[in-house]
Amino acid sequence: MKLVCYVPLFILMCMMGACRNNPNAESGKTVSTFTNPLFGTGSSPSAVFYKGKYYYTHETNDMIWVWETEDITDMQHAIYKEVWRSADPNNKYNLWAPEIHRINDKWYIYYAADNGNTDNHQIYVLENEAATPLEGTFKLKGAIMTNPDWNWGIHASTFVHKGVQYLIWSGWPQRRIMEETQCIYIARMKNPWTLDTKRVMLSKPEYSWERQWVNPDGSRTAYPIYVNEAPQLFHSRDGQKLILYYSASGCWSPYYCIGMLTADTDADLLNPDSWHKDDKPVFSQSPQDSVFSPGSLSFVPSPDGKEWYVLYHARAIPNGITGDNESRSIRMQKIEWDKNGMPVFGKPVKLGVPLPKPSGL
């Protein structure tokens, strides 16, 4: 379940310098560090690196914006454009987690939207044939019918493995009545907007750290919501392991965190037995540093390809269910590797701590 970011306030904050992380930009001095946040408000970041530039998007209420920059740590000076706003009342509200991809020499954006009732979320796909996503026009290819019975789905991500395209997303096993359970699903794709197989469940909220929905102060949603959402594929350093990260527990709580599934690269990805689920989160809150609810990962390389970075959102206060729902901000930090070549995120870094810029900047 997602809360909503409002673009007018966001743009105003950026223009007032709330997103600034390079204090020497106006003086022309070269700096070698950056500080979080990249954006003072925002959630569900997504970015790709293509021909020397990063193309970035995140939730911006009922429209989709794309930013273009050579330096993802200096988003204040990025150019940006509104690329989509639906006129169809069936899919013009609550646009969640837009994710940008370059597939077969075209640009695609996957997102979820509804008719004003969040129980009716569906996954939609936009296509743009232009050279960059800030050129041309994104056109709606349609909804992805993840389940013909009721078709509720959010947080779609896609990847190509061994020449086959897959979709991963968060959905319900059955229609919500008195409680809501969000699970991670996978399916093979016929093309970037059509599934070729039935959905297969890879993970459901089963551990206590995946089922938290009540805040420390007792505030809560109207009914229990157990969450596995925002799946994102990554890899081991040697490329022999596929890693599916996902966000768990309520995003409005400080307990929002990252879980992990792994599979061998030669495994049948549509077989749930091919995936091993860790019984502990791999990235979670750091109260001593005032970092709560880290989640909704995206991965980008440094410009020279020597390093990898994780984009995510988090908040500086424990509770996000009342008051300022968009207390989340966009952050980034470098990925390290353990002796087995598996990614290590460490702790989410405190806001304002100088971090080295990515290699190649």
C-alpha cells in the first residue's frame, strides 16, 4: 500500500533549494561528495542509466514526471518533464510506483492506477519510441491483466533473463474483505505489455517482520495489511545468482524493510522451489540515525560501470500514517559486496552525511 506525493509542493521545494546536495554548484567548484536526500520529498524511486545519462522517476500524485541528468547526486540541476497524465477516469487516480525501462529500443513506464478506489488498482504500461524519454510521446499500451478474476496489482517491475522477459509485481491472493495480504508474483511475458503465463506466487508475508501494520504510538490502518511489495531484481557480483528484493510490512510504519529471495541463474524462475527466501530482513530502520521505513529499492550503476548504488525512500520520523504522509525522501548509497559476491547494503545512512560521489563523475 502506498501513500501519495503531491507534485506542486515538491516542485516548489526543489526550486527553493530543498533538494540541493551540492552547495558549491553555483560557484563552479567541483565537489567529490554528496549528501542525502536527493529529493526532499518523494517515494518509490526508479532510474536507468542510458548513453551517459540517468533517467529517473518517482511517485508524483496523479501524473508521471521523468528527470534527465548526468549526475544523479545533483538532481537540483536535472531537467524534467511531465510525460503522462491520464484523462480516463478508470485509471487517472493514485498513480503508484512508476518504473522506467529501455526495452527493444523503446521506452516503457510501468505504473499502477485506479478509478479513485485503491481496491481497484491495475498495472498499466506506457510506450515511447523516441530516442530519450523526454522526447516524443508516451502512449498507453493498456492494462496488464495479472488475474482475470479481479485484476488487482501494483509495483510492477520487469527484467529480461536469458532472452525471456518476466514481470514481477505485488498482488492479492484473493479480494480483500476484512484484511489485506500482498504477495510477490512472477509471470513470463509475451511482449512488454502482455503476460504469457499464469501468475506464480514467490513470496507471501509469513515472518513477523513482514506483518507489521501498527505504529509504535498505536496509530494504524483501518484493517490489518500484511505486505510484500515493490519487487526488484538484482544479481550477485559474478552474475551467478539472481536476487529478488522486496519491501515488507506497512510503508506507513517504521518497520518497513527489505527482504530477499535468491535463485540460481540456470533455475526455472517460474518454479517457486527455485527461490530461497531469507528469514531476516537485509535492510531496515536505523532509529539511532533517525532513519525509518527504508524501502522501494532501485539499482543504478556509476557512470563508469565500476560501482553499483541503491536508490530507496525512507523517512526521518517513525510514524507516517497521520499528519504529513509524504515525510518520505529519496536517498542513495553505495553497494558493497561480501566474500561470496553478494550485495551488502549496510545501514541506511543518516541524512546530511557526506558520501563519495559515484565513480566516473
